[in-house]
Amino acid sequence: MSLYEKPAHILHDMLTRKEISARELTEDVLSRIDAVENEVGAYLLEMRETAIAEANRVDAKIAAGKEIHFLAGIPGAIKDNICTKGVRTTAGSKILESFVPPYDATVMTKLHDADAVILGKANLDEFAMGGSTENSAYHPTHNPWDTERVPGGSSGGSAAAVASGTAIWALGSDTGGSIRQPASFCGIVGLKPTYGRVSRYGLMAYASSLDQIGPLTRDVTDAAHLMNVIAGHDVMDSTASRADVPDYTKALQNDVKGLKIGLPKEYFISGMDSDVEASVRMAIADVEAMGAEVREISLPHTDYAVSTYYLIAPAEAATNLERYDGVSYGVRVDGEDLVDMMTRTRTEKFGAEVKRRILIGNYALSAGYYDAYYLKALKVRTLIQQDFTRAFEEVDVIMTPTAPTPAYKIGEMTSPLQMYLQDISTVPLNLAGLPGISVPCGFTAAGLPIGLQIIGRPLAEETILRAAYAYEQAHDFHTKMAPIGGKA
Ligand code: GLN
């Protein structure tokens, strides 16, 4: 097994035992990039030189007998809507094609403090708006399991990098499913933390009441370790939780006895892919056989989640994206006067989906429609939150499919509405602020990965990690690499 195929926790042990050097590991992943990146297109920017320099620094620490952090010397990818000081950050948009942030996002500072090796910036749907990475203004990313298919999105570059071995781990962001859904499409683990668990400082805002940064990894163990690195309070983000950060690896106990699992009947919808439904039901039966108690529950307002999300997210996006006017932020397209300059800048540099959402958002917020759309959506959001609060009086976790289908073909989703409806199982968690993890739970007959979503109470990342870990340890789905570049 090549180094690039191993999870971070194995590589960390090999580094501390001096069986490999960080430089050797980084070079191995860089040559994997040389081998498959032209087929996958996970990156918008590679940072080869600084990656080697970071690896050398870690090797010097190891040689000097110093103890190293978990992520020290382990190469990863960063979604390109997370600000990296001195390194171009585009959010997948032409409007930021030359933006070089003068500061690091808080998660970047934490990664640097942990001596992580940063390989590059990963592709995404423009401003994280989308579910397939086809909305990137630069290029689409291909699913390593079948390069004619999408990797999911919006963190499609992050997921495809981890799945193809061109990164060992990655960070993504999740506003309505953008960590969990690409993780499920690419056969890896993706965790969306509780709203506020990870600082959003330096994450380019899409919908500020929903956005959250989280890890995409090969397995649940790595997800727990990454959470140890990135979680915590931050004075730079007033919504960051002050709750103590536990050691998430303590949750990896391989025991689900007595855990109460709820199956919301509204999530097993008609129109769901039959292989997806079969794998998820089988996964739940397996967890039950390990000693968990499974019961059916109801989340009655689920039907309204997609429409609620697609009013609140665009409303917040329309406001957040006002700053890209060619003056405060964004490249400028000259015009005859100020209004003409701003109009040209936004018309030429924003893509179609971003413009669509700005229009929907401003419509929902406009004086005559505010009460009928935005305000009503906020009320339904509360009802959705209450559904979960009630359900969690009865159960410890809730299990659902992460997405109703496996990865679809590039270009297959022709209407935006069709794509929005795909978000049915992921957006309710963002509306309610809850943590969720997607863990691989099988393959379709055609060999495409399927994800199981496990939802927890606010700040109960440990409980979902515990359930995900026990399930994972009884299976070998997470050990399979995508069949690309001669690897089957
Ligand atoms: N697919 C959803 C959207 O388009 C979620 C995106 C996300 O989580 N960033 O808004």
C-alpha cells in the first residue's frame, strides 16, 4: 500500500516511529497529484514549494527529538473559500480571481500551529452554492470513482482529493450539505460540526447563520483528530461556542450498546435510489445487531426544509455578496460611471447560479414580500428545530441516507430545482444547527459509494463519532480507494 492511500492516524504513527519522513510522505502525495490530478481536477491551486518546506520543518522537529502534533507533516487540502494568508483564495469565483487574503482564517492558524502540510486550495461551487462542483467558475471536478460523474459539492474538490489520494485529509464548509454530500458521493467521511463549534473567521460567508467548517477524511478516527485541531471558541467569531472542547478521540470506543437510534419516516422518501435505500437500511440493521435500539420517529416539517433553506440561504447570500462591488472587494470591470462599473463588475464576474440566488434572496427580502417569504421561512425554521428537539427527547442519534442518490453524471442535472431537491436530507441539520456525519455504508451495483448520515444533538459530536466509528469498524468500506490511476 502506497503512503498516499493511508489515513492520517497510521501515517502519524509511522512518522513518530521514524519509519517515514514527512518529506517522503509529502513527495509521495505530490507524485500522486502528478499521476491523477489531470483526470480529477480537485485543485484550483497547488502549493508544492511551501508544502515541502513545511514537511522539512516537521522532519527537523522529529530529528531534534521533539514531540509532534497529530497532523504534523500530514498533507491536506483546503477548500478555496477559506482564507489563506498570502495565497490566492477565489471561492471558485471570477470576481475573486486575483484576491490574496492578507490574513489567515482561524482554522488555518490552528492548522499551522499543528504543523500540518498544506498542499493546495481545493475546487468548489462558486461561493459554495451548489451540490456538484459544476458551478465552479474555473473547471468541474470529476468523481474519482467514475470520472464522468460529479464528486458532489460544494466541497467537491476537497472530497475528490481525499478519495483519489491527492490529499490525506481536507477541510470543507457545509451550509446545506456541502461536506456530507460530497463525502457520500466520494466514499469518504465528512463531518459537519454543530453551528458555532468551529470558528467561521476567514470563511468567505455564504449564509452566515448556516455556514460551518468541518473535516473530510478517510475514516472516522481521522475526523475525530481533525476536530481536536479545529474546534473551539474564537474571539474573532461572535457565534463561536464557548463550550469546552472534548478530546473527540475518546468517542472512538467501538460500542453502541443501548444507543437509541431514530429513523425519521419522512427521510425514506419515494424516488430514493433503491441501492441507496437498501444499503442504508442494512447499515441500520447492522448497528441494531451491535446492541443499539432502533425506533421509527417523525420529523413532521421535513417537507418544508428545502423551500425554507432556499429562501434563508439566498437571502443571507444576497446580503453577504453585496461587498463584491468592484470597490470594497472583487476585481473591477470599468464602466462609464459608478453604477455602470458596479453593474458590469457583478454581471461579468458572477456566475449564473450566484446571480440566481442573489435575485431570489433580494426578492424574498424586499419590502412587499419580506413577511410572505423571508419571515415565514424563519418561522418554519423554528418548527424544524422543534421537530429535532422533540425527537432528541426520545433518541440519541438519528440515521438517514446522506443523499437520495449516488453521484450523478456531469451535466445530468439540468434544472436548478432538481438539484435543490437533492438536499432534502442534509439542509434540515443546518437549519437546526445540528452536527452530522456521513460515513461510507456500501456501493451501488455500478460500484458508486453510498453514505449513511448520523445526526446528533447540539454539541454531541462525540455521540455521532461513537456511532460512526462502531459501524465503520465492523465493515471495510472505508478501506477501499477509488479505482483511478491504475488502482482498483
Ligand atoms: N447544495 C446546497 C446549496 O446549494 C448546499 C451548499 C453548501 O452546503 N455550501 O446551497
